Amino acid sequence: MRARGAVSLVVLLLSWLALDDITTDNANEFPLEYALLVSAGIWFTALGVSLVVERHVFGGVSSLVAVGLGVVAFWSLPHHDQPPSPINYLGYVPLAWFAGLTVWLLAARVQAKSG
């Protein structure tokens, strides 16, 4: 769990930097930043599925919902000097969810299997 938490922390940081660059830079294209956001979506989708498989159903399903909400919220990000739409503000919800999930993953202790 801690390794997935460490990867999630890096993915969150890169996502935040990508979002900041897209919304504040005055460049015309952001292929690297969008690639980072897509990669983050793939990582957190895989993490959500693995949590469901491991019977952490609430965490897994909530993660999948958060990825979907992130896709909707970040589909049309505002660029430099453009105001965000109300839908863009929904993007804070998945960021907050994955920040909390990352803390949980980093703090989780692996339970020994009995059998």
C-alpha cells in the first residue's frame, strides 16, 4: 500500500503542476501537461480497480467516481487569463479525494494473511 501511496503522491504533484501550467501559462499548446493528466487518470483508475479487487470497495468505487468527475471538470481547462467555468471548480473534489486517499495509502499497514 505504501508504494502505491508514494506513486500517488508523485502523480498528484505532477498533476497539480500540469494544471497550474495549463491555466497560467500563455503558451498555445500543452501536450506534455495533458499527457500527464491522462496518465494520472489511468493511474488512479487502475488504483481504484485494484482497491475494489482487494475488497476496499468504498475507496475503489469512490476513486473511479472521482476520476470520472475529474474528466468532466478538466475536459475544457481555461487557459491564461480565461475565467474558469463552474464545472472546472468541480476539479477540486477529485484532487481532494486523491490527496486523502494518498495519505491513507501511505499510512496503511499491510496486514499479514492468516491461513
